[in-house]
Amino acid sequence: MYVFQGYKVIIQNFEGKSSTIFKILYWVVVALAYACLAYTTTHMRSNPMTFWTKVTLSYFFIFLMIQLVWGLFMAIDDVVRVIQWIGTFFQSNAKSEGGITRKSFIMKSGALVATSFGAALSYGVIRGSHQYQVVNQKLTIDNLPEAFKGLKLVQISDIHSGSFWSKDAVQRGVNVINEQNADMVFFTGDIVNNDASEMDDYIDVFSQISAPLGVFATMGNHDYGEYVPGFKRTDLPANKAKIQKVHDNLGWKLLMNEHEIIEKNGEQLAVVGIENWGAKMHFKKYGDMSKAISGVDASTPTLLLSHDPSHWRGEILKDYPQVDAMFSGHTHGMQFGIETGGFKWSPIKYVYPEWAGLYKEGNQQLYVNRGFGYLGFPGRFGIWPEITVFELA
């Protein structure tokens, strides 16, 4: 109703039937949006979500964002009008002008910005959701054995298979991963949204990912089934067993608070994997770092897979100096932001200081992958899905 007042300013030059048609059209769009919301809320608990659930969710989300942006412009105008109205009480010679009308310029500007934003989000669903970007990153590790220098390591994260709406597009992403000819592959958690069954249609796709030194994975906060209605703590063992089975079917080694020693030409590299451990947003701490790293010689170069980047500052920097580099995901870069010419910004930075790319402190490093998939809003804009290719040095 609020935005409709601004909409009427936009169509004020239309008269008679034309004006009526445009007003009816507005309410048709609104009704369709809330019909989509009703459909989504009654079907989104299915695992996996259906194609039409994702379509209706996208439509309502984009509609809502357009309304919010446009409404923001209107609110700014209303605040100015209120200030002007209050000011008339302090002007002795003020004359009534029949009330302060809305400024057509602000209404039209708001409409333009809002619809442009809606168009960007629409692009984010249709193209951005699977616009895979290969990020090449050199990773220098102190005392790295000669046998591992030049090793090519690929990282992906946050598959969220329950959100996919195009299997062909996902296959193209996996083809890009395989084209990198990695020596080793890391997957840093959130293989599903809620339930292991979401991967049933994608086992044949992701099982194509392999590497001579292995594919190693860890669990993210979505892999425990905690967000399924009626979840009980007693469900954890069964959920973990299902996720373990998924990784077994893929041929990936799921590291559950444990490590693997990679040997090459008589030299060693430690790969440690920890269950989800988050220092923010009340995420559960299932990880046990002391158990995972137990038995790893302090002189052995150590790479850590840990889904949540807040783990780095929350525990690793303080207590585990032997970890040379940590690999995370989780943030998705909020699936929206700006990255250009070395500049990067996303609203998620105000929650997670380390949210995308490489971070260093002392001799320790953290890399936060922007994610392969998407969650909630089935698209991306500005922060594209990422396949990271590291060269160890």
C-alpha cells in the first residue's frame, strides 16, 4: 500500500481506462507475489525443494527487494516533508500551500533504482547462479618440502545441492574443476541444505571429481540436519552416517576431527579436517581440534579444512600456530556484492571480517572460498561461484 502511493505518482499522466489498467496491473503483480509466498511456504520443507518452489521463492524475493528499495526512497522523501511541515510552525509569515505533495523526481528515481536492482537480481538467478569463476592463488608456506612445491590444489565449498535448479549448469561447473588437473582437491563443507537425500541426483556429477593425492572434505553447519523441523539431538548420529555415506559414494575422504598424512618422495604434508566450529551466529561447535591434530608433528606443514572462517580467529590463531593455512567457506560472500580492480565489498563483511579471499596474520593464512552453490536466494550477483586453484610454494 505504501509503495502504491509512489506508483500512482509515476502513472499520474495516464487518464481514464489507462490509469485503471495500470493500477490493476500493480495489484496483479502483488497478488502473484503473495501467491508465490504461499506456495513456497507450503512446499519448501520438501527435500529436495522442487523446481517450482525455487521459482516462486525467487519471484517473491525479487518482488520484495524492489518494494523495499523503492519504499526507502519514499521514506526519505516523507522524512523531508515532515521536517518541512514542522518548519512551518517557526516561520511567522508562512503561508499554507495546501499540503506538501510528493516529489515526482524522487518517486521516479526510486522506481528506476528499484527496478534496476530487481533486474540485477533476476540476472543473478538466470546467469549468476552458475557463472563459475576460476581464482588462481599462489600459496606460500614456510618450510614446504621440495616434493610439494608447485603442487596444484583445488578448493570448492558450499555445494548446497538442495538449491540447484539446473543439473546441466552444475555439470559445466564440475567440468571446469576437472579441467584444472589438480593434484589434490579440498571441499570445505555444506554439501546439502538439510538432508543427505538432496545429493541423490548429483552423485553421478560430483563423483567425477578426483585427484591423484585425494579429495578431502569436511562438514559444514548445514550437514547435520539441524534446520529440519523437529530435529532432535538424538538424530545426530544417523544424520552423520548419511552424510558419511554420501561422501563414500562420491569417493571423497570425509575428515571428522582427524587428519591424513600425504607422503611424496619421502616427505610429508598434513591435511587436517575438523567438524563445524563457529565463533559467530550461535553455530554449534562440533569440531575437536586437539583430537584432529593429535599425532601431527609440529614441524610438518599443516593444511586445515574448517568450514567456518570465524574458527581461524576464534581458536586457530591463538592455540594452533602449527597450522600453516586454513581453508574455509560458509559466507558465500552473501551471494551479493562488488568485486572490481582489487576492491571488494559485501554486507557480510560486517558479520565476518574474513569473508572472501586470502588473509594473513604472522605466519598463518586463511582462505575463504566464495562457494560453489547458493542458499535461500537461488542466484548470485557480483559475488560469483568460485573454484579456487592454489599453487603451493
